[in-house]
Amino acid sequence: MLRNKIINLTVRDVRFPTSLEQHGSDAMHTDPDYSVAYVVIETTNAELKGYGLTFTVGKGTEIVVCAVKALSSLVVGRTLEEIVSNFRGFYRLLSSDGQMRWIGPEKGVIQLATAAILNAVWDLWARAEGKPLWKLLVDMDPAQLIRCIDFRYITDALTEQEALDILIKAREGNQTREEQMLREGYPAYTTSCAWLGYTDQQLTQLCSDALAQGWTKFKVKVGADIQDDIRRCGLIRKMIGPNNILMVDANQRWDVAEAVAWVTSLAEFRPLWIEEPTCPDDILGHAFISKALAPIGIGVATGEQCHNRVMFKQFLQASALQFVQIDSCRVGSVNENLAIVLMAAKFNVPVCPHAGGVGLCELVQHLILFDYIAVSASLHNRMCEYVDHLHEHFRSPTNIRNACYMPPTDPGFSCEMLEESVQKHQFPDGEVWKNIRKQDK
Amino acid sequence: MLRNKIINLTVRDVRFPTSLEQHGSDAMHTDPDYSVAYVVIETTNAELKGYGLTFTVGKGTEIVVCAVKALSSLVVGRTLEEIVSNFRGFYRLLSSDGQMRWIGPEKGVIQLATAAILNAVWDLWARAEGKPLWKLLVDMDPAQLIRCIDFRYITDALTEQEALDILIKAREGNQTREEQMLREGYPAYTTSCAWLGYTDQQLTQLCSDALAQGWTKFKVKVGADIQDDIRRCGLIRKMIGPNNILMVDANQRWDVAEAVAWVTSLAEFRPLWIEEPTCPDDILGHAFISKALAPIGIGVATGEQCHNRVMFKQFLQASALQFVQIDSCRVGSVNENLAIVLMAAKFNVPVCPHAGGVGLCELVQHLILFDYIAVSASLHNRMCEYVDHLHEHFRSPTNIRNACYMPPTDPGFSCEMLEESVQKHQFPDGEVWKNIRKQDK
């Protein structure tokens, strides 16, 4: 299967009109239309295709699509074997093209596009091996895993040898952990109850439904108005009781001092973490906030807009976060996330993935299963975000049981979308968008 | 003039085939085709247009063009007055659109596109006032300057009041400094002699020519091969003598420890600074390198790929650089560069702009003139990069006299290109590119 050559790469702009009902709304993204740049890789074997995506929130998806097209010439014409036998080199090729790196490097649009393509390549590889991606990773020889990672710029925090040692050490008990995951699944938390645009009534209803379904960990969007936040957090804490877990998420709303003051005033509701208190680029700011909030027992979580391994490296070096929120589409796909979870393991900081959007849950569950089975070997203070939107558009949607992600069993990276959904939601000419424009007139 | 409404914004992909002769080659960009996304803003007054650009190095320029188009709807339809009377708000609008910010925020493609548009708006404003941009800035009331800056995420390093105080203090002697600049110009250094792809013979010839023209400050590209670097630096130091200034530039080639070792082995040639020793995102890495090189008297310079004010803030907070290299196209135009030069002033670190490429010299000279006259009031350890390529394509090209930038006198931001040059170099259908494709066949 690996001998198959990639002969075509297509990319489409697919958008869901989520802003109509304020799903996904937060303090900085008030009207997101959850979207993806959706990639399909075709090979010389008509049966073997790779599906990948990167997540966006509406306008600008066409720019990412344009970037995927620009990068596609580096992919088409290669065999899968050629790519995966030197995956580190292929990663470097994509991320460091002598001309295109200028408009990154390894950040923003070009990094999101790299993620979409590499997610499709990893999907292709897992399908070629007949395994779900997490299992491909878990079964992979540590030395081969290491050869998928570009260590450029991170050797001062993690050498290849250190990474290898972590993987080898974690082999102990991996079989037991894999069986545990297949039996119980990976613990999740829900963000679906408390988007910023929801009314108190929606909040109460959704939270009560979630409790009934067995959820024990809840995230609340904050940051627009302090009185609203106090009221909403109070409401949720009261409903979930003292023993369930509450997290708050400001989506970058504050300056550094403001973050400390605002979060301190929410301390009575005992949030486990404040997520994205300030600019995602502000390592030193996050370090300051972490230090200020430590005495009141609130950690700092960030990562969904942390654009590469070099940024994560510094967040870890500076003790600027207490929860590493990897994202499956923001950085350079599995390759770069391997580097990040290994650094997190070295610094002994738990990984709690960001998910939601479109396809982020489907993708990231594979990475966190790998992290538990083959890297961190711990569930302490660890959980994966879950949002119950838009899963119906995927061929192998997430399977949540007792508030846990059950390990995917279909081969691949779980991000193949239903062709009908893609066509209906293609922007701007899909049926859904045509209808919206009709209604607007 | 300010009442005129913006009625159209066009953007074109313009590329120069510089890779054919290795102009601009460095350790990471081995074959750059210097390019721009070129913006023209039209107003209700047919005589009043604004010209702006952002610099790229070839492939991927079409992605930036796509991003400019996406942002243009936020610009067209507004009067110039509406924009400049609340420039901070307009900046926030462009940089923090609730949907588009996801694919940045304030970094990479979307930030480069923001720069192209805002550079055109500033050009338009200066033209409407009949002044070169530097003079518009120098004459502007400090309070109004402050209102052009978005202080979000930097108040922990620089408050509005502190910024205002710096500007007010620098009014003392500003008239004298302006006269001095008009008489003598702003000191420049040259990078034209020692691109990485040049032979020793080219190096020697160009260096000897430059000395004859009065240049006293020279930058050499390094980082590909240590023996080559030692030989080339030795050659240049010997030619320029002990009293002229030498800088070296690695264009992000090294990991942290490698940077320290490599630069230490070049210490005998007494470079003033090592530029971009490692990843442009690695604040803590630069801080480590700065500390390690301080005892041997070599500073760290960076900034041309530092993507926003929040990154510069941290570089300053962490003492991670000793020379701030602002760029006119990487961050959010004049607005964000105002924040950066004010922070540099507060931290007492000299600003030495990055230039070269296409149009970067034309643009950034305005900012450094402003910095000297109205902010830093110092020339100590300060100089502006100069590269003698592609100026012939501009209507108001830079004017270098005795290795100094002479202040521009034409109204605007100096980045209007000759229409004939634009058309000839448009990618992919301009005459120049058609001919190259013909020759390739």
C-alpha cells in the first residue's frame, strides 16, 4: 500500500452557518461560522485516499484554501513510502520552503494549510496500514516516531535522545493502558453548555441535560462582562455541585494585569484553570498570570492558538502554563504535536487537548489516546475537550460513552466528511449558503 | 481632502526574478524572488490615491493577495477622515475581525496583508496632507499619535501615559534634529556586498566599490558553513579595516546552543551584532544567546520576522535583543511600529530597521526619521539597513548620500511603483515572467 503514489490533492472551502444560533461564540469570536479547508488526497490506488482538514471560523477560509493549493505541488507526485520513510524531511520541506516560509514561518495561514495537508497524509498512512491513527502511533517503533519529528529549534528543551528515552520508558504498561482505553475511553469535558452568546435559560437547561448524561467537567466562556461572568459561573457551580470540575475560558480577552484581577474575582467558583487569559503569543504574560494565580489554586491553560513547537517550548520553559492544550490543526499536524506532547512529558505538564469546531474532536482524540498509552502514562489532571456539534457530517464520528471518548476503530484519522455534507456546505455555492443568501434578500 | 471616500482597492502580485543572480540569498532563503503584494486605493477624488505594499520572496505572494482581498471589504466605503479620526479603532477592526482573526491573529499572511493595506492608507493620509509620511508623523500632536496605537496586550510594558510622556519629552530639540536630518540624512549600512550566494570575487569587488562610495558599515550573511563564514568575515574585516563596522546575519539558521558556539568562533572579526541567530519566535532562546554573547561584546539583533508588538514587547522585557529591527511590512504598518519604537525607547534599546527587498527601504526610512526626530533623539548605535536593488521601480526612490538616507520630500509613503514596472513584473502574466517561461522551455 505504501508504494502508491499521490496523484492529486483537492481542497474545498466548507462552512457551517453556526453564527445564526451563537454556537461557538466567545469573547473574541462573537459570530463564528465553523468551517474547514477540506483536503482529499488521491493515489494511484483508487481505493486508497487520504482525508484531512484544518479548522477555521468563516471568513478567511478561502485564504487557507489558497495556501493549501500553493503547498500541494510539494506533495503530489510522491509515493506514500517516500514521505513516511523520511517524514522529518518531508515536514521540513513543507514548513521551510525557501520562498513560502517568508509568509510564516510556521505560523498563521501557512501553518494551518500545512496541518490540513499533513492531517490528510497521516490519514492516508493509517488507512494504508489498516489502523486507526492512534493505533498506528501506539504500535510504531519509538525510533521511527522520533524520525517523524523536526527537532529544529527545540533541542535546548528536548533532545532526540531524551524524546526516545521518554517513549521507551512509557512502553512499560502500555498494553494495560490500551486495554483500559478500549474498555473505558478517555475522559472528556464539555464546552457545549456555556457559550458566551447563550442565555441563562439555555445554560441551565444544557447543564442539567449534561449532568443527566454523566458529564462531570464543564467549561464556561467568560471575559465580556464581569457581572455576567460572576452570575453565570455561580449558576453553573451551583448546578454541578462542589465536586465536579469547572473551567473558565476568556479567549484572549484581557491584558495581563486585567487577567489577574478578573480571574481573582471568579476564584470563589473554584475554576481548575483560566484558559487563554491574554494574547496567545504572550509567553511572559502567561508566566506572570500563572505565578499570580498559583496561590489561589487556579492554573493557566493555553494552546489552541499557539502556533508551533517553539512557542510551546517557551511556555513550558517559562512555567507559563499548567495545562498544555494541543490542537490538531493549529500546528504542523501529528509531526509537530508529537514534539509538543513529548516536551510536555519532559516538563511534567498535563496535556488537555483543545477540540470542538468542526472535526477537531474527531482528530485530536487520536493524539490524546497516544499520549496516554505511549507517552505520559497518566490521567491525572488530564481530559479532552468535547463539543457536541457537527459530528453528523463525518463518516466516523466521535463516540462518547459516560463522558469519555471511546477509541476510534475505523482505519484513518477520522476526518473524512460525508460527501453530501461537503457539497451542501461548500462556500459560497453550496445549497445551504445559497438558501441563506436567498433569505437575506 | 480627508472627506474623500475610498471607493476601490486593488491588489496585484508583482515579482522580480532575483533568484536568477542570487541577490538576496541567505542561509534559509536560498532562492528568493523578491516580490510584493501591491495595493492601490482609489478615492472619490481621482487625483488622490494611496499606494501600499507588503514584501514577500516569491511563491505564496498569491496567498497574501487573497488575504488583502478578504480584508478590503473593511476598507472600501469609508472616508479617510472616518479612518484616521479613530485610527486605533480601525486598526482593531482590521486586526481583530471576529472571523478572520482565527487564521492569525496578528501574524503571518493576514498580518502581512494588513500591513499592505494600512501602508496604503498611511500613504493616502500623507498625500492628503501634502507631506512625506515622516513629516506627517513628526508634525502630529502626541495625543493624536497615541490614538493611532492599539495598546491591547502591551500595557504591562508601556501605558498610554508613558508613551505620551516619551513623545512630549522628545519635543525638546526636535526642530534641530529635523534640520540635521534634512542636511545630513540618517546613517545607513549596506547588505549589498555579501549575500550568501556571492563568490569571494563578487564580495571583494562589491566591498571595494562600497568603500569607495563612502560606506562604513557592512553586513555579511553567515550560517551555512562555518569555514566559509570565517573566510568571508576575514576577507571583509581585512578590507574595511579595524574601525568600520561589521555585522553578521544568520537568518534563523541555528538552534540555541549552536548559535552561541558558531558566533563565538566569529568573535575575532568583532561583529557588532549577530542577526536572527535562531527561530524568530524564540524569545527565551534569544535571551540565552544575548547573555552568552555579552561578555565577548556581540549583541543580538532581530525583528524582520517578529510578527507583532506583543512579540517585540517580550523580546524587550526578556533582554533578548540589543537592536530592535522594525520592518515596515511584517507588522501592522505605522500603527504597530509606533508602539514598537515607543517600547524600544522605554527600554532604551536602539532601533535599527530591516530593509532591502522591494520597497522596504522606501518605506522604513520614514519610520526611522520619525524615531530620531520625535522619539529616541539619539543616533548612538543606530543605523538603517540599505540594499541597492530594485529602487528603479519606484516613483520616489530612496536617495542615499554619503551612506545616509536623505529624507524624502514627495508627499506620501514613497511606495508608489512605476505602473510600467508593475505590469511587466505581474505574476504570472507579465512580460518578464512570460519570457522566463519561454526560456525554460
